[in-house]
Amino acid sequence: MADSTPLLLSRSESSNESKQPPPSLDETIEHCIGEFGVAQLFQAILVSFAWVFDAQQTFISVFTDAEPTWHCTSDSCTSASDICHLPQNSWAWDNPNDTSIISEWGLQCASSIIRGLPASSFFMGCLIGGLMLATLADSMLGRKNLLFLSCLVMSFSGSFTIFSNNIWTYSALKFVNGFGRATIGTCALVLSTELVGKRWRSQVGVIGFFCFTLGFLTLPAFAYVNRGSSWRNLYLWTSVPTIFYSISVHFLVRESPRWLFVRGRKDEAVSILKSIATAGSSGILMSFSNLEFGKESWNVDTYSAIKILLKKKWACRRLLTVMAVVFGIGLVYYGMPLGLANLSFNLYLSVTFNALSELPASLVTFFLVDKLNRKDSLLVFTTVSGVCSILSVVTGERSANLQMGLELVSFFSACTAFNISLIYTLELFPTCVRNSAISMARQSLVFGGMFSPVLVAAGSRNRFLSYGIFGMVIGICGLFVICLPETRGKTICDTMDEEEYNSTKIDLPVVG
């Protein structure tokens, strides 16, 4: 039978002392970084700021790909007319043609598949990029290097988008943009939380959610400032700052000491711990030279992390369950902002309201994450989101204000469920495969997002095909969380052996 004992750190001079097992890797690092210092705060904020640019690139097509308003220029035209059945000289766009790709390239009468191609290409890039790049953070590249490369690819592809001269080139660059963006949120979340102790892990993880909200909020502000200007300006405003951020990540961000230890790079890990640990940890840091650390018994190289997750039944069960829950969340999380153009509200205000609803979602997660059970809170928020999404279809014909209110509640609940699901996934899997597990969960989120543009297009004629299906799917998928173990307040593990040992120990019967 395979050895299921946890991976331990042992002191060479303590062999003749008590028979108590020496501290684990997590316990030893906790002594060094358990107290939250200025250096850790700086690292957490700098790493989490990647979410700002992630949010901007995710939802930028809401403005750049929107169909502009138009007006009649002759008596043969009325505002209720179908623009595709009117003579070309009987109407005109309200703004210059280059304010949107629809008006610049004459796509107003193209099929919904063609008009939705850029957004679909972006999500397809996210999906493929996540699958191809996810395990690199757990294997050869590490968290920091993958974050740097992902931000760089996303920023350059966004900058090159301004040279697009047709829908096909634009869609291809959107695919590259999504490919690069795929692992940014995952790397930022994992790296920021692995640089702090258990006490601050949840709060630091929420910093990224606040940054995502900030990026979401700044997007309509940038779009409003550039209203009437070329859609290319919006890509410049969001992509150029990302290039400078990528450079700062390369020079200022520290690698995760936990990942370095698991990879057997003890000297580098100790050096980073010395730079971020509080002053009272100097004695513990000195003792690292006397520690013998056994590497993970699995051979975690490129893409093998996914094989490890699938080979272990308990890990595979957890992963598939998490992915099912997050799929439903993704359908609402990406679908509702994309569907705002179908509502009778100002587009800038609608996007702003949705972005603002992410703020209370982050606040709820920040202040209540240590008090709420993961399973119960996920079940409640997915249910509320589903019910409100369906109700927004029923009440839409009666009151536009009520419909908008229900849409915001549904989106807020989905955002909160998404935040909690990331922290929950982070706690369900050990260090050696944690980044890969969270990446797979995020790919499930993106997979749900891939269906959103199609449903949104269908919902322009029948809202139940968008908001109604959104509500049904997130409600049903949320029920799968019942199959997962509770992790609130428990210590995270660093290896598969340690996680399996702790899980088995919990399930053992108590012998009197």
C-alpha cells in the first residue's frame, strides 16, 4: 500500500528528543510569515493588481463590439424600421463609423455568429490557454514567471488589436488576447495567498476581487471619456499600462516560497522568506539550514499535475464537482454583462451598476469568509442568483426598473459565489497541484462563458433563452457543492500525500 503519511520537515539535531513528529512544511513556514508585515502587504497588492487589467480585457467588447445607435435621414425611414431593410442613404449612425467594429466594418446586418465571433474567440482563447498553460505554474515556470508572461502576452495582443482592418484579424487577435489572459487571475490568487500565513489567506485572496472590481469600474469610465472616438483608443488605454505593469512584476514580485520548497529549491525559498518575514522570525529563518526537506513523491512536471488530480479518486471527485459548480456560475457571471445591451437602460450606466455590484460581493467575501461555511454559502448564493435571474424574465414586461434590480441581485450573488468558490478550491487542493486545480475551475467558468454570447443573441428576441436558462443552470449546478468536504478554518496541505493522509484521518472511526 502506498505511503500516505504527510510530508515532513525534520531537524537533524532533534532525533533524540521527543517522539512527536517534527513540524510540517506548512507549520514551519507559518512561523515565518504568519504575522502580516509591510513587505507581504506590498507583494499582495502588487500581485493582485493584475486583476485590474484582467477585468478590462474580459469586458472591453461590451463597448467596442456594441451596435451603435442610428437615426433616419429621410421620410421613408422610421425609428421602428429594420435597418437591414432600409435604403443605405435613408439612415446614418449617430456617431462616427469607427466608434464600434459594427459600424466601421458594416456588420449591422451580419449574422449573430459573425458579430459574436470576437467575443467567442476571446473565450475560446481563454479556454485553450488555460488548458495549455495551467500546469506551468506548478511545474517549470512557477507562479511569478507565468504571471509575468501572461500579462505580457495579453498587453501586446491588446495593443496590436488597433491594427485590425477586418473582423477576422480582430477575432484572431482576440483569441491571442484570451490565450494570454487565461491564467492571470489564477496565478495572482495563488501567488498572493501563498506569500502570507493562514490567518490572512482569505483576506489577501479578496484583494484580487477588489482589484477586478476596480478594473471593471474603470472600463465604462474609459469608454465614456472616449465616446465618439475610435474603438481602438479603448484598447490603447487598457493595454499600454499593462505593459508597464508586466515589467514591474518581473523586477518586484517574489516567487512563492511554498512552491520553491516543493520543487526542492530550498535556498531560494529561504532567501525569499528572509525578505518578507517579520523581524521576530529571524531565529526560525536561521534554523532552515538545519532542515531536511523531502520533495513531493509525485513527479510533478509539465501537465503531470492534471494527471495527478485525475489519478487520485478523491482529487478527481473534488475537481469535477468544483468544475460543475463553477460552470453554472460562469454562465451568469459572463452572460449578464454581455446581455446588458438587450435591456432598456443606458449602456454605460448598466455596466457601471454591474461593476459596482462586484464591490459589495467582494466586501461580503472579505468580512464574512472566515465566518461562513464554504458549502452553505455557495449553495445559498447560487440559489439566489438562479431565482432572481428567472424572476427578471417574468417581471421584465411589467417593470424595467424591477428587472434591472433583479438582474443586479442575480449578478451580485454570482460574483459572491465565484469569489467563495476560488477560495474554496484553493483550500481543497495541496500546493503541488493547487494552481492547476484552480486553473481547471476557472476554465470551467470560461467554458460557461463560451455559451453566453450565443444565449445572449437568442435572448434579444426571447429573454428566457438567456436569463431564464442562466438561472436554471446556476441553480442546478450549485447543488453539486453538497458533495464536497468543508474546509473553513483548516490548515492547507502542501503535497498529495499529506492531503490524502489528513482526509483519511478525518474519515477514520474513533476507537475508544
